[in-house]
Amino acid sequence: MYFSEDDINFSLLTSPNQFEELSYDLLSRQGFHTLKWRQGGADNGRDIEALYTTGNPLTGPITEKWFIECKYYTHGVPVNEISTKFDWASVECARHLVIITSSYLTTAARSWVELRMQHERFFFHLIEEKQLKKLILQFSDIVIKYFKSESEKLLIDTIRSWTYHNVLPNRRALSILINDLDYTKLTPYELSFLCITCAISTDGLDTTSLLEGLEERFDSIVSYLISQDNHETAIFTTLNVVQGSEVGFGSLTENEIYTNYLKAILTIDYDGKMIPANLLVIYNDLGEGVEVILFRGQENKTIIRHIKECSDEYALHTSSILIDRFY
């Protein structure tokens, strides 16, 4: 799934407490250790206390104490909200004081900090909205946990279930995914997974599903998939396929555009490793279509070819090869 700064919307957080939790997760991913989240009661000048260890060949490991104050604001953070944090950092001999905010410091607060730091022995670090978003984007799991929709989380969970347990989503989950997802934010791997799942899960989309308007959305998935093609020539014949099974043709008769498909489950010798994969060739009555190989267990590995004509002939030829070799 593609993420940008626009996906980091702090207004989606439900409370200052959740913003602290987000900050805690971010710190733990960046190498801070022995974290203490000071929830409930007085926090003595910091929401989170942590240690960070650096080192060099001369002195060996050096561990420093960090105080982190989290400010969940939609407007500027004023002086009175931060002044006591400096007092506690000084009294308790912190080496670093960090203020993490979902907004920014007011001009008066910035001026106050500059004057105060002329007399302090600890280091001060300010992380405001813009920088915080860039830091969060480094960790897709944090973006997903705090800022993605339930349908986007469902997609990630279903791909994980398929990858590790070869379990496909049920019809209800599939309908949610097809209806609710923004396809422009999906990677080629995720688009391939959706397309293949629609074709092979419980024999594809039945009339009940199609009456909900899913056929139009499914055609959109195929169109987006074609726009992500990354291979120019026939894919199947370039692969070292050592096993093929569940070869079959299907029809999405209620679809408006892409109505026919060939599906198969393959085992491919890929650089000496036996990798399970799914093959799908889906096409319209004019012979235009797409060929997809989706590798299971290989993150983001998919091969996509836009077939401009004669897809039906290619599908028939490919199925004949599979049947001759493995049946």
C-alpha cells in the first residue's frame, strides 16, 4: 500500500493518550530502549522516559537518558504548556529533552526556548507536525495501526492469511474489499491479490455479489492492474514451472468488460527455491486482457503483462501446456 503525508491525519486519533501511544511506538522502532510510559497522575515533566545507547571503539557503549513530552494539539503549543518540562529535565539530569507535537510551537514559545537553552546543559529537540509525519512514514505498520481504514487493515490481514496459511477471504470480506478500497493507493501486488482472489475464491463473484454492483468495481481492479504492467512478453513460458494444479476456466458472466479467465496454482523454481504462485489470465470478448503471476510468500513479487489481443488463444494454449505436463 502506498503511503504519503496526506495519509497521516492526526485528527483521526481519539485522544492525547493515543498520541502518546503513537509516540511510544515510534520511539521503540527507532532504537530507544527501557521505555517508561508515565500514564496516570503527575508525569514529572515527561510523558515517556527512555534510554538510547550509542558507542564508539574508544569509549564503548554510551547510554543517555531521554525525556519525551507529547503534545497533541491542533493549534500552537504555548509557553505555559512546556516550561515545567525544562525544569524537570534539568533537576533530574536528563541528557535530552524532546517535545513531540502534532502541531507546532507558538512564536513566543520558540523565543522562550531559545533563551532558556542558553543556560541548560541538556540537549533540546523539537519534532513538529511536518517532521513527525516524515518519521512515521518510515514505518508502514505504524501508519496502518493509527491512520488506515478498517478495509485497508482487512486487506493486509487477508494477504497475511493467504501468505502464511493459504487461506483466502470469504465472500463477505471480499465484497468489503472490492467496495471500500481506494485502488489508486494499492501496490501492484495488492491489486494482483484482489484480482486473483475474485477469480478463485468460492468460484469467483456470483450473481448475488454482482447484483450489489461489484462487477463495475471488479472491472476497475483489472483496469488498474493493467496500468501497472511490468512485463512485455508472455510470462508463463519464461518461468521454470515444476508443478501445476487446479487448472480451470471461469466466467464472470455479469461483468461488463472482463468476463473470462484462466486460473492455475503453480510451483515455480525461482533461483533454486520452490515458490508457490497463482496464475491468472483474465480477458474480454475482444481478446484484450492481462496475465498475472502472484508469488505467495514473496512480499511485493508479482509479474503483470497487458495482453492487447488474442488473450483467449493464449489462455487456451497455456492451459494445454499445463494439462499435458501435469495431468
